[in-house]
Amino acid sequence: MTVQTGIQPISAARRAKDRLVQVLVYLAFALAVIPLLSVLWLVVKNGLGRFDMEFLTHSMRNIGARDAGGGAYHAIIGTLEQVLLASLIAVPIGLLTAVYLVEYGEGGRLSRTISFFVDVMTGVPSVVSGLFVLAFWILVLGMPFSGFAGALALSILMMPVVVRSAEEMLRLVPRELREASYALGVPKWRTIVKVVLPTAFTGIVTGVMLAVARVAGETAPLLLTVFITDSINNDPFNGPQMGLPLYVFDQAGRPTDTAINRAWTGALTLILIVMLLNLVARLITWWRSPARRR
Amino acid sequence: MAKQIEVAGLDAYYGSHKAIEGISMTIEPRSVTAFIGPSGCGKSTFLRTLNRMHEVIPGARVVGKVRLEEQDLYGADVDPVSVRRTIGMVFQRPNPFPTMSIFDNVAAGLRLNGRYSRSQLDGVVEESLKGANLWNEVKDRLNKPGAGLSGGQQQRLCIARAIAVRPQVLLMDEPCSALDPISTLAIEDLISQLKQDYTIVIVTHNMQQAARVSDKTAFFNLAAQGQPGKLVEMDETSKIFTNPAEKATEDYITGRFG
């Protein structure tokens, strides 16, 4: 093989290769986007028909098997309460775990063990977390089916996601900032609270929102812990509740067109709620970001 | 306000690696002491042992004595946090807090350490920014983010932040190495002013800078790669740069090595 020297035009073979790879990349992108768009399209097309005030403000109580009408108010309330409770449990624990791993663990045995089990928890199938809560909380401790039981199951799923994303964000905070703070005579814990966490705030919120989005659509653990009801139950600590995923599951299993339509609208509502939560999170991070004041 | 530092037989380690060995010196108050020497000879490490920032790095430890006017900084019951409050530090790369405004950056040391009224903070911030020669450039945009300033301004902001807590000693770790000549000049002027009130220790790779700003100069060197760094000699800056006692010092400052 001869070594080419001097400035040469791009060879035809390289041009062709470039084109080929470009086409492949676009193709892969299209393949990834098609299912996403098709899901969105289907959900919007089929769900929009029943997306009305009645759907948003009424439950399924006293709606007969073949009746039209009815709504998902009870499921919306349930989902919001369950996800909120799950976040209240999982976010503080997850965040503190991440702080421990990054700031205090220093790669010791305990932090490596925790890291390992967080990875294991990431891989736990959602139905298993539901089974765990069913077995422990409901069967052993004798608690009732409730939204809170569902929140417990969801928080198990949320925690590893929160830990991992928060850990990553905390590691991104430059060492120099911590040192700058120490050099001012600020104790370590205050440095973490006042310098490290605010610096990583945007990323942590994004991570939490991803975790929320993940658990908001979980069906299996709720099936085992929240149970299913057609009535409004505002109390997440007592008695069966509903959730939007459960609602979709329940309605889609019924044999009438009206029920199937309700299931589509339930799915649409769930997507909208997650989108809305994301939007709120974006607003919070924008409002907190230093760029706003520039 | 300014105090004398006395170091006796100090070794510093990173894990099992000994970075510096057997350093003893006296740093005079109200003067500028410069540390020079080739890269990796332990100047920065030694500087960081003076306010117990060395031990922030996992596995790092120190053997020996550092005294600030009779008080042993490494005594068993000494709180490292209070040491760092007394001995401030400016780093090589400007590191203002990105989430804070210019005002908050300067006020950070006070705010993070206790409660101060807004008027108290206003006074300290203005005074510190004036002390760092930055007030005129930023007085109209105190609530803008500190990260939006130029590199030289950011470094002066960091100096303002360091002097806002009224330290007795100011340690500077190559404070001008990331700056252009004009900003460097601004900082050097500032150092000459600050030495009226503070004990200043500066690490620098720029020998002209050491000659310009310092009263005393300490030359560090290491015998060979992997060996711990040592203090070769320390004397009046004029003497070090004209008539050093050691051959190694002369070789270094005349550019024969390093």
C-alpha cells in the first residue's frame, strides 16, 4: 500500500460511504420515531372523542355495562395522589442516598454495596414490587388495599431512578466549587445544601420527572395493591382506589365500544398529565436558573 | 489582623505517596511570600496544608506542625472549618458559584456561616469589591450572575469573596495563570495593596511575577521524579533572584532547568 501525500480531493468511495452511513442514520432515526408517532397518533385519534367535561369530572359509579358516558375522575384523583405519595417517599430517600454516595461514601465498602443494590433495584420488574407490597404490607401487616399501598410499590420503582440520576448530577458539580466553599470556612453539610445541591438542581428535577413519568404509567403493581373501583375515593389511605393505568386496563378489558373508547381517553389523559408535570418542572428549573437573570 | 505562620518539619501524603517532606519556614505578617519551583514539586500541596485544605482530598494527610501565632493548626481539638475561615484561599482557576449573583458570591462566606442583616451585607460586599478593585466595574449589576464576568473579573470576584470573611492570611494558588497580562497586572496591584492588611502567600510559575510582587521567595524542588518535594531555600526575594545561596536555585531562576 502506498502512502498518499499532499492534498487530495475526496475519493468517490469515501463519498459513497458517507452517503450510505448518512442514509442508515436517518433510517434508524425514522425507525425509532415511527412507533412513538404512531402511538401518539392512535391515542389522540381514538381518545379525543370522549375527552370531554363529563370524562374529567365523573366516575364510573352507576354506569352500566353498555352505557355510554362515565368518566375517569376517580382514576385521575387516584393517579395524582399515588404518584405524589410515591414521590414524597422516594425523592427524599433517593436524594439523600445520592448525597451519601457522592459526598460521604468515598468509594468505601458501604457505598459500593449500596450502589450494587441500587442497580439491582433498577432491574426489579414492576410486578415484583407490587407483589412485595401485597405480601408484606397487605397480607403480613394486614393493611387494606389502598392508594398508599400502591404508592409504596411505586416508590420502590422510583427510588433507584432518583438515586442514579441525582448521583450523576451531583458528580457533575465541579470539585472546585466545593473547595471554594470549604476555603471560605463553610462546613461540609452547608456546602452540600447551599452550593452543591443548588448547582445540580436542574438536573435533579429532570431526573425526578423521569422517575415520575416512569411510575405514572405502571399498571401491574397497582393491580396488586390499589385494587380497582368504579367510585371516587379521595382517601389514599383507606380502601381501594383507581389509577389511570388501572382504568385503561379495566376499560380495555370490557367488551363494548363505549368502554374501549373510555380506555383510549384514559390513556390520552395519562399522557397529558405526565406532559403537564414535565412542563411544570421545566418552568421551575427555568425560574431557578441563573440564565434568567442575565 | 495579619498573623505570622510558622511551619516545622511538615510532611504531606496522598495515600502512601509522600508529596512533600521536611518543610520548615516562617511566613511574615503583612508581607507577600512567593513559592516558586518546577511543576509537581509540591508548592500547591504545601500551600493547601497551610489552611487544612489538603485533607479535603480523600486519603490525604499531614504530619508536622503549622502554627498561626502560637496556635497549632493541626492540634487535636482544632476545627478545620475555623482554620479555613481564618486563612482564606484563592484558586488557580476562578471558581465563582454559578448559581449565585455577584452580590451573593461575595456575601457567600458570611451568609453560609451565619445571619447578617441586609445592610451589614451591603457594607461588606461593597468594601470587599472595592478591596478587590472590582467595585466600579460591577456596582451597577450586582444581581447579575457571577459566572457572566470575564476571567480576570471572576478572579477578582473570588478574591473579594475570600477577603469578605476577613481572614488573617490569604493563600493564592497561581491566581493569574489563567488570566491575560492586563488582568494579571490588576491582580498584582491588588496583591501589593492587600499586603497592608493581610499575610499573603502566593504560588506562581511566573518568576517575574514572584520578583515583582513578593518580599520573600521560597524555592521548592524535588530530587527526582517520584521523590517528595523539598524546600531548597527561602530568603529575601531580591537575594534569591540576584545571589541565591544554592546552585539549584540559580539554575532554576536563570532558566537552566525547570
